[in-house]
Amino acid sequence: MIKGRHETPEERADRRWNELMQEIRVAQTGVQILFGFLLTVVFTQRYPELPDTDRTIYIITICLGSAATGALIGPVSFHRLVAGRRIKPRAVTWASRLTFLGLVLLLATLACALLLVLRVATGATFVPWLVTGLVAWYLLCWFALPLWVRSRHTSGPPE
């Protein structure tokens, strides 16, 4: 019995592109909503009262959120600029890399945003430990578990 799909390289690229676009829609929505809320923080009455450390965390968070937004929207622009050039398999590879980078940047954005919000909300010394635990959870859900499943259930090259 022959394993895998029976598709041409072009069909495979089309399928992989469509799958990637569906995945990006989920991540883009989350990062854009988070980034939008982060942009408003500087205009709140409490922002001028924040200590320098919290302002620094905020600036880092905004920069990471902006970078994540760029990386997750990048595949759309990439596709638009290379469409019709018969390089879709390469476009899929690069768009996938941008998406992975966007997810890593989103993870960093979430970590910094959590650190800032929990520091301001509680001022507790356990906040860095709590954020570390949440980052570990994200790493487990987003990377470790999928890589573990892939290593246990992959018998051939990726499709």
C-alpha cells in the first residue's frame, strides 16, 4: 500500500499554503487584539505613575508585539509579492518560517505582558515565578507536545 497523498508539487504547495493561512488567522487575531490593547496603555491616567522598570517592560512588550504582528502578517505580503511567479513551494517554506518566528515573538509578548500586568496588579514577589510557569505551559502546548507527537508518529518526510 502506498502511503501519503497523491498530489503534484503544485497541489501540495497549494494545500500547505491554505493550511498555513488558516493557522495564521488564529494567531493574527490574538496578536492584533493584544497589540491593540497594549497600544492604549500609554494613554491611561496610571501610566505616568509607573516605575521605570514597569515602563521598560511596557516598551519591550510593545516592541515585541509589533514584531510579532509583522511576522504573522508577513506571509500575506510575501504571497502577494511572489504570486504568479511559480515559486509557491519556496513561498510556503518562507511563510512557514515567518509564522514560526511570529509565534516565538508572540510567546515573548505574552510573557512580558503578563509580567507587566501581574506586577502592577499585585506587586508580589512571586510574579516572575508565575510568569515562568505560564511560559513553560505555552512552551509545552505550542512546541514540546507537537514535537513529541511528531517524533513518535512520523515515519517519513513531511508532507
